[in-house]
Amino acid sequence: MSKFTTLFGAAVIALTSTFSQAADLVVGGKGYTEQLLVASMTEQYLAAQGYDVDKRDGMGSTVLRKAQENGQIDLYWEYTGTSLITFNKIKERMSADEAYATIKELDGKKGLVWLNRSQANNTYALAMRADDAAAKGIVTISDFATYLKGEGKDAIFASNVEFAARPDGLKPLQKEYKFKFARKNVKKMNSGLTYQALKTGDVDVSLVFATDGRIKAFNFVILQDDKGFFPNYALAPVVRQETLENNPKLEAQLNTLAALLDDNVMSTLNASVDVEGKSIESVAKQFLVDNKLI
């Protein structure tokens, strides 16, 4: 073993020790607006309750999950669909209640406790400009499928690259609703660009994430998933069992916060950051103040 390897290993051990022991609670988070917001809310709220909190956000899903399993992260907010499909490899269709019960059991065996899920469901969705959908009488994805088979046969769809290619993405969606976009009418782009393309009229319908603040800000309407194709991605706090045992009040405190979150709340908060340009910390703090949590 080289001297460099030895020193590197020692540094990792030291970092891990600091990472896991520097605070009463280590709060994790992923790297996009909604996750940064709930991580900041949680940090500020729990700090006001007297905890010494260390926030570690900006992580990818897999890295964050591994860090929690390894004891480096005490808690973070996860989506039911992510745990079901990505971490537990469950592919069959389930209702929201079935999915929550399944991951609560499976993750519980790993020492990870799912607390109460919020009413915020950041799932995939299809969106149109509200005035355009109203003019065409389109409310549901089934309505859109009917439109596409008739006068809308040349409608253009904006999708991120992942959804267009993934086995539970565009192809099975088209199969479920019995429609098909012409290949030339599927425009693949970065997720963030899909919103702008729909807003400017470059496309007719777009893949979106249901709680994205730009949906409300750009006057889009989400098409109702009347056949229940898209998995539920309810947002909930997930905490290590050991952490809950060491902090008896923590479960009730996090459940209090979860009860305040729904699609409209998260969409509004996300828009405050992504559209109005406010800081993550200030938006999170104002939400806590408004709800008398700090």
C-alpha cells in the first residue's frame, strides 16, 4: 500500500467521523430547488427546536441514500416513487397507499423509517398552456390522446432525454393511452428547457414535474392522468431508526412539517426561487414564520 493511499484512507476516515458526529442531526438533501428548500426548512425548523443541525445538501439520489444507510445522514426528504422503483426495484403498478406501505416495510428492514407522507406529489406529468388546452377542450391525457388522433396529429411534445428513453417512460405511456407521437414530433431537451419551449409555443405539450413552480407562473395546466399511469412521488421525511430512538420528539416535529406541504404549497415555494429569484434560505424561513414554526 502506498503512502498516498494510506494518507487518503486516513483522510476519508477523518472526514466520515466529522461528517457523522459534528451535530446532533445531519440533514441531507438533493441538488435541485424543491429538495434544497425542504432541507433548508428542516434545518431552520429543527435548529429552532434546539437541535444542533448540520445540513448536507446538493447530493445525487443514490449518493444520498447510501450516506443515510451508512449513518452519515440522519434524515432527508425522499419521494415514494424513487424508493419504490430506484432503491427497491419494484416495477409493478401500485396505488399511492400501496406504494407507501411497501416502501415503509422494505426500508424499515434497513433501519430507515418513513414518517408521514405529505400531500406534495412531484411526479411526472404532461402539461399544456392553459388557454390552449381550454380552447381544445383538453382536460385529461385521454382527451389529448383523442385530439392527437384527429386534428392534433402533428402536435409536438417536449421531453427530457431520460423520459423519452426509459422503459417506464414515453413508450408505455403511449401504449397505455393508445396514442403515438410521430418520431419527428418528439423534441428531446434538458428538463429545464421543456418549460420554456412550451411557454413560447415551440411545442404543444410538455413533460413536467408536477410541483415545479413554473407550471403556475407560466399559466400551464397539468393534464389529469385519468388512467393512473404515472407513479406517485409523494414527499416524506425518512429518518434512521437509531436517530428516532435518540430523539423522541423528532417524529412528531417532522410530521408537523410534512402536514403543511402539498402540491400548491411546493409549487408556490419553488416559483419563489425559480421565477422570482429569491434565495432558498429566505423562502424556507418565510414559510416557517408564516406557519408559526419559528
